Amino acid sequence: MNPVRPALPRTLALLAALIGALLPASALAVEIVGVRVTRLEGHVAVALGHAQVLSPRIRDSMERGMPATVRLSVDIWRDRPGWFDQLVRSEHAETRVGRNAWSDEYQMRRQAGPILTLLDLDEVERELRRPTRVRLIPVSELSAGERYYAIIRVEVKPLTVEDIEEVERWLSGEAKRIGKPGPGSIARLPAYIVGLLANLSGLGDETATYRTGTFTRADL
């Protein structure tokens, strides 16, 4: 069971909502390609690739030092005609990329794996586009004769809850340092923090969703 994340600071959330109301929505960029449902070591697995993971807007954001998170989720559903479909298994993976302010290189980390250092955003893009396979559920757990399908979702998030909490700590520290209250209006915030808040509103996220065709245990 995933831990419940703390609520966003009220002031930042309100600012994000205000900016979100003023800015136009961005077009989706990331794509899911080459999807296949396969058998891997006795498990149902989904093979897939990504295209256009880093849009020009996200590249610009990362070049200015903002991190990005790529989240992948794969759900297996049992098709039940005439009734609600049943969620059988859900798997998630997360890749986080950030710029090293000292070397200008980029660091990538998948889940709790090792940190990979990459020279530039072109290398980051190539690494993110590598084909991957997600192992889901033992084939033996599929019911004979039943039909299943997978729903895949990829999210590229230039900002996460953890990122905005770091901004809040920075603002709090600056207020203590200069002995004055924190910023009271958007105009007083540094430009890059306004960008962070805009992304927090949800307009910064780019997503893609893909549904496979149905399959049975015999198909694997």
C-alpha cells in the first residue's frame, strides 16, 4: 500500500491554480510505440517503447535545471462482457532525470537502481526510448477461456509533489534569512518558481495511454 503524501502547501496550491487558469494547455508529445503482449519466464509481459519523450518545452525546462519524472503504469484487466471489467494486476515504474548543476551532465535513476550519468539531453532521450518489458502476472493465474487486455499509461512530469515541497523549504529559508515574511504575490516570486507552479497545476504533464487488443492464456 502506497503511503499517503502530505497535502500541498495551501499558498502554493492556490498560486498553481491561478496560473493554471491563465495559461493555455500544452499539446501531448510522448508516445507509446511497439506494444506487444508476450510471455516472459512464465509470466505475462508487455513489451513497449517510447517516442518523443522529451518535448521542446520539457527540454527547455530541464536545461534550466528542473528535474523530470517519467512514470509508467501497466494494468491487466479481465474482459467481462455485460459487466464491469476486473483489474487483475497493476505494475508501476518510475524514472527520474535531473541536471547536475556542477558538471552540466544529467543523472538518471530508475526506481531504486544505480544512478546513470549522461552527457546531454540527446543521450537522455535515447536512454528513455530504449524498448522495455514489464513482467506482470504468472500465466498460470489467467483463467482458461477468459479474455484479458492491458492498459498502458506513460506520464512525463516536469514537477512532482516532492519538487514543490523543496520550493516551499527554499522560500521558508529565504524568509528567515532576510527576516521578512515570504512572498505575498506571484510578482514577487522568481521567474523559475512561477514556472514550477505552472507545472504543478497539471499543465506541465504530458501523457499517453494505450490499450492492447484482448488475449487469452492460450495465446501466450
